[in-house]
Amino acid sequence: MTAPTNLDRRGSTPAAPSDAAPGGRTGTGSAWLLVTRREIMVKATDRSFLIGTVVTLAIIAGIMVLQVVLAGRTSTYDVAVTPSATTIAQQVRAGAAAIDEDVVVDPLAVPDDAAARAAVLDGSADAWLHRDGDRWVLTTKDGPNDSLKAVVQEVVRSEALRANASAAGTTLEALERGATLGTAFLEGDAQRAELVDALAFAFTFLFYMAALMFGVTLANSVVEEKQSRVVEIIATAIPVRHLLAGKVLGNTVLAVAQMTLFVAVGLVGLAFTDYSSLVTSVSGPVVWFVVFFLAGFVSLACLWAVAGSLASRTEDLQSTTTPLTFLVMAVLFGGLLLEGQWQVIGSFVPPLSAVVMPIRLLQGDASWPEALLALAILLAAAAATVRVGERLYRRSLLQGGGRVTVRQAWRVEE
């Protein structure tokens, strides 16, 4: 089966125009810049693109605001107590802040058990702390709040141990000596570890969303121009390679600008959360991520353009873009799941390195020479991808009559 062709009057496949093509065509050396501007203007004035950007920014800002609100929020619990439980209730009130700074316990004095039970049932008290034999019981209307339960349980335990130690002629400190478990991090601390995990997920997900969203848009743009035969008119005015360069660069500029905006808003938001002291330490890896994002996106954008050029109708896109969709998903899962030695290997394998190496830098597991090496490999892979993609795009864009395979596009004579 031969590749479908769009024959000119001499019965041969029309060649892609060159920069020096005749016919009065001048100034084609900067044609790619015109296409780039057009791509940026069309996308920047698209309502769905603007709404999506604003919504994403609102989500990022909302997450930051939620962090601030939750960090400064305290929960107050009214605990009903009869006279026999007043002492332990005061101890719970005094010790709550040391156990959980976000929990405040206010004892609610009631005359007897019946009044305490009634207070819980009508909602005037969140719980009822009372004695039952040799143990203390926290009674609630349905299920106890975990934070309140943890505070009361710790205070009751400490007081019981203190009383038992006194009866045994020793102290609580002596009794608990060597019985506590501490935690330590060889690198960083718990707060930084939490932030690293959150940023690693953000790096991976943002790259996935940008590569998929802009990639599908780029492929659709190419196939629509091809299906409507507008590209044949454009090809008589500018070289096809300039059309590809303009489309790839235009979408890359938009993607990087959007990503930089998201990152900037995220960093500003972090400055108002409990992680404010870590903003400076994570800024370097964040900049590395933007750089790696640029290199990785260029190579993928070129492949998305090729996927669009291989299709002759919009309906063909599903089959021509499927390999790229799987590739982008592989980057997503690789960034989220790779650990240890596999993560190290993945940080040097394009395009996976576009997210894995910034994550390693964020975790403190990679040095800047390693980052430069990974970036050089990624740039080399991007250059090779652009080179191969340009040939496939140039040879398949003007082919009509059905979907063109990669092998057919590669073998087409210019």
C-alpha cells in the first residue's frame, strides 16, 4: 500500500517551499516569527484558555488561603463535668495546648450525671468526662472528635501514671525514663519533607497538564488547517518548517509563561503559610523545574505537531496522538512513583527527566553538576526530536487522502 499523496499538475508530490522560493515571496526568513505571534494572540484571546488559567490560579491561591486558615484555626470543645471530675477537667484544660496547640478544652460544670447527659444530647456540651469504675470515660452524642480524644487520653494517662508512680514511691519522670520514642531526619526536617512531597506532586501534575492541554490543542490546530486545505495556501507563502517552528514556539511561550505564573503565585502564597521559612530553600529547585519544563515541552510540542500532520481528519487524531498520550502519562506516573535507584536513572532519561531531576534537586538528592548533565541530555534529545519531527511534519503535512503513518511520511520524496 502506497502513501496517499496530493499531486500537483506534474503528478508529483509538491515540495515544501524553501526560504529562497521564487514567485515574489520575500521576507520568509522571519515567517516563523509571524506564525509564533499568531499562535500566541489566538491562544491569549481564547476565552476557554483565559478562564482555565484564572481558575487554576484561583485554585492555587485557594489552597494557600486554606493553609493559612487551618494553621491559625483553633477548635474549642465544651466538656461537661460533675464536681467529682473538676480536678481532671482542669488538668485537661491546662495540658491541652502542650499536646495540640489547635485544641482548647473548656470545662462545663454540671450538678450531676443526668445534667451532663442532657447537655451532650442538646448540644450545649461536646462531651462528658466522667469516672466509670477505675477508668475515665469520654461520652459524646455520636463519635468523639479525634483531636479532643487524643488530648483527653494523653492527660488522663499522664495523671494516672503520676498517681501510680507516687504510690510506688517514685516519680513519673523516673517511671517513663527510656519509654519515649523520638523522630529525627538525616536530611531536613518533617516540615520540609511535607513541602517537598507537595511540590513534587505539583511539578509532575503541572507538567502533565501543560503537555497534554497544549499538545492536544496544537495537534488539533494542525489537522484543522490540513483538513480545510488552508495549509496548502500557507505553504505557498512560507516554508513549512517555518510554520512548524512558529507553532511550536508560540505554544511553548504560552506554556512556559503560564507555568511561570503558576509557580510565582505558589511561591508568594507559601510566604504566608507555615512554610514561609522554606521558600528560599525551595526557590532554586523551582527555577530548575521551569528550565527543565521548557526543554521537555519543546520536544513534546514538536511531536504533537507531527501527530496532527499525520492525520487528515479530526477523527484520525485519536490514533495518531495515542502514543504521545501514553508517553505523557508515563512521565506522570514516573514522577509520582519512582524512588531510590529507579528515580536516579529516570532523572537522566528524557522526557522523564523533565520532572524527576527537579524533584531530586528538591529532595536534596542531586547536585547541580548532575542537573546540568541531565539538562544537556534532555536538550540533546529535544534537538534530535525537533530534527526528526521537522522532517516528518514537512513530509506529511501536504499529504491528503487519509491518515499517514510515520513510515510513509519518512519515505515520502520531497
